[in-house]
Amino acid sequence: MRGQQRRRGRVSRRTRLLATVVVLTTSATASAVVAADVSPGGAAGAAPPLVRWDSHRLTPAPSTTTAGAPVQVVEFVDFECSRCRAAQPFTDQLRTDYAGRVDFVVRHFPLPGHANSTHAAIAAEAAARQGAFAEMAEVLWATHGHWGRSSEPQPSLFRSFAAELGLDMAAYDAAVSDPATEARVRQDFEDGVALGVSGTPTHFLDGVLVRPTDEAGFRRLLDTALAS
């Protein structure tokens, strides 16, 4: 079933969290500085928004009618990154376990040097124009073993995924060719750099960069934020 329509998001209030200074999953090229009890971007000028109006949610946003704003997790990913792929079963389980309580947002961070990172992100954005971002993301993760180590660009393979999803292919092709689609991906990347992202996957919890020790540590951080 086709899914997620892009919708306007809002950044929840920044909950002060103690970020554990250990990496759960990062790119081999990552050298990010852990932010603890500080706002993204530090003191060097105004940071870009952590969530833009067109950022993609993989679950419906929790209700804000109860006390306080929803807890929010923002993940910067590279579809070609093997560590991102390895983390997906866990993040999928988190979305199930915390459905209705945590707002999960995903943003692009295609790492330089990866032959297909940007092509895959553009394919996901082209699908998003037809309300199928989550479906394309799922296919990209599921097929990662077939293209993730390729040194050659694979846009035709990604196009075949769109066809298998039953997308309007004329509209898909137009979206892929539209410079605005690549600009959308580049905006995410530039925002990530400004926010201190240097590898993938990178997670922000209520506006704070977090690096839990392990899966249990991630759950503890979520539970602490929910209890705040």
C-alpha cells in the first residue's frame, strides 16, 4: 500500500539529555564530535532546522494534545552505507515499539565517494513525490546487497524498483531529472554538515546528537526522554 504523504513537521522542544560518548553505528569515515547538553550547531551562528517542512516521517507524528511535545528521533542516513543497512532492523523495531509516542524522521546524508548514495536518495525523493518514500526506502534497504558495493551508478536499477512499486513512471522520470530533486537531497546533506553530522547513521534525540553504547542504551535514552 502506498504510504506516506509529505507533511509539515515541527521540531519538538529540545530536551536536555546526556549523550553517551560511545558510537553505536557510524561510518568508517566519521569523526563527529559528540554533543551533550548543547543545541545543534553549537555557538557558531544559527543552526539550520533539524526538521524541515518536507522532511520524511516513517511513522505518523505522535499526538501533541497530551502534556508536552512529542519525543523526536531524527536519523541522517546514506542508503549505500552498510552500517545504515545493518541498523535498519533495530530502527524498524523501535518504530514499532514506540509507535504513537516517538516521532521518527529520516533525512539524507549521501557520503562523498559512494557511487550510488545520491542516486538512491534521488530515487527515494522521486518516489516521495508520489507518496511512496517509505516504500522505496524499504526496497533500497532490502536490495542493498545487490547494489550497495557497486562502483558503477545504478539509476536504471532504482528505476526498476519504482516500476515494481507501481509508480507512474513518467512522473518518476520527470522527478529524477528535475534539478529540484537533487537540490532537495543536497539541502539535507548541507543541513547535516551544519548540524555536526559527519558519518552515518547519525541520530538526534529531541535536538541533541546522541551516541548510545548499544541498542539497550538507545532504548534507555528514549525512555528517559519520554519520562521527562
